Amino acid sequence: MSSTSPLTHFDAQGQAHMVDVGDKVATRRVAVATGRIEMLPATLALIESGTARKGDVLGVARLAGIMAAKKTSDLIPLCHPLALTRVALELQTAAADADHPAAVHCTATVETTGPTGVEMEALTAVQVALLTVYDMCKAADRGMVMTGVRLLEKHGGKSGSFVAAPR
């Protein structure tokens, strides 16, 4: 790898390293990520009725996502520990239709004021929230599928804004 590589976590010799953000200006950073977990209609009914054996699935998943965003640097080796100013998760259920299976959709919004972005924190929040739904419902449905996890948008910093194309 050369020093001109777009992969910032490698040095000129190709060795992994933590990016030095010490000289970067602290700016407001926002990232929004999304994903879903698809399931059987009966599993969704358990979630919506609040009768899942482990309790309030969406409430626990929301808390798990928030906690995960705060711990991202403990999970992803080269992420910086960040002082997050906001983590919000929205979990919505969607009944099956002719084109889509039953699902829980998760959207995470993460914010900070600092020298580096919060994309990884938003993505981690979504993944852990969806994993929590799986964990809480696996006794009823081991065939659930997590899919569509992606960054929707990010704002702030030297690279400016990114908004994903609709899918």
C-alpha cells in the first residue's frame, strides 16, 4: 500500500494503524444508519403483542443499540473512543406483504462534536439492535435474517456530507 491509498487505516508500508486525528478541527458530526431483520409473521406478532418470552423486544433492542454505539471503539480495533452527544434508535415493525417478509426496521442516528465521524457508531448500533431482536426471538424463529445494513447519511468534517442513493 502506498501513502496515497484511500484506505486511511494503513500507513505507507501497508501496516494497520489508528488514524491521527489530533490536528483535525472538532466539528459537529452526524451519521444515520439503517437495517432490518426479517422474520416469520408469527414472530412479528409475538414482538408486537409483547408476549415474547424474554420481554419487551423493541425496548431492549433500543437500549442494546445505544449501549453498542457507546462501545464501538471496544469492538472495532481502529475506531477512536468518542464522546457521543446523542444516540437515538427507531425500531418499527412491518407486516409481511406480497413483496416483503415481516420485519423489524432499525434506524440509528448518532451525533458528536469532535475530530472524527460517527459512521461506525451508527452502523454498530443498528447491528447490535438487530442482533438483540434475534437473541430475544430465536426460540420462536431461528431463520430470521438481518439485511440491508448500510449508512444512509453522514454530515460534518472535511469530507462534508454523504447521502446514500435510495434503494
